[in-house]
Amino acid sequence: MMPAHEIKGALTFLREAERLKSVLRSGHTSTGRPESTAEHTWRLCLMAMLFADAFGDIDVARLLKICIVHDLGEALHGDVPAVAQSDGTDKAAQERADLEALTQPLDARRRAEILALWQDYDSGGSLEARLAKGLDKLETILQHNQGLNPADFDYAFNLGYGVKQTGVDPLLATIRTELEGETRARMAQQPSSQADI
């Protein structure tokens, strides 16, 4: 059984992590509501679970843990959409600092595990981390294609987004090809000049 002080620390951490439910992303749900980072993380984990056995000999639990913590640092200062990121900003450094602050209430072992999983994701050190990165990009593209987005939504962004990360595994590349077809279909439905790309 966990000691009482560790239980209290875990509950404090979970209360703070709940903020991720209110962090909005640039994509929209199929009902037109802005998607939260927590919702993105949930479906990323579902994707990882569904495709895990096709990746061969991997540590599925590690893959899922990495997916769970990959955007946890956004709970404090929010998400910076890929289209809004610039070369001068260090999104990873901000997320790492926020994750360090967020995990303060945890006992040393649990805190170290979360920080190590996030670091692995950020650096792409393990196969599981690289798969998580690829799946993360694919889940974003899937949501962009599925969402009830504003009329001026830039579907063309999907075509170049995460190409490197989705090229690390044949299954990821196959899924990407399928989603690119969906992206082009969404672009063709738009009345704007984006359909000409």
C-alpha cells in the first residue's frame, strides 16, 4: 500500500494534471467544438493500443505510458500549435519546465518515471518513443480530417506535417498514405484556393 503522504502527493498532482482537459488545440471535434489536449491524448493512447501488435517486439506498456505523458507539460502554459511555432521558441524547454513543476508533489520514483518517459519522447531515444511521435502526428491529422473545422481551415498543412516522424515504421507510413487521401478529399471540398494545392 502507498504511504499516506504519497497518496496525497499523487492526488495533488492529478488535480493539477486535470488542467489538461481545458487546454485547447487548433483542431476541432466532429461537432465543431475545439479539441482539448486531454482528448487528443486519449485517442492517441487508443491508437497505440489498436496498432501495437503490428509494431513487432515492442514494450506496449512503455508505448502507452509515453503517449499518456507526451503532452502533460502543456497543462500549465497550454499548447502551441505547430502552425504557430517559430524557430526562436523552445516549446520543449517550456514543457519540460512545466512538467517538472507539475510533478513536484509526487514521490521521487514516480516523478522520475514521468520525467524520463517525457524525455524519451522528446529525444526519440527508444523505438516506443519514435512510434509514439509518429502516432501523435497521425492522430492530429486524423482529427483535422474528421473535425467540423472553420471554413478557412488549412488542410494543406496535413500534407507536410510529421512526415519524418511517420516515416519511422511501415505501418505508420501506410496509415499516413490513407490519411493524406482523406486530407486531399477535404481540400477538394473547400471553396477556397486551398483545393488547388
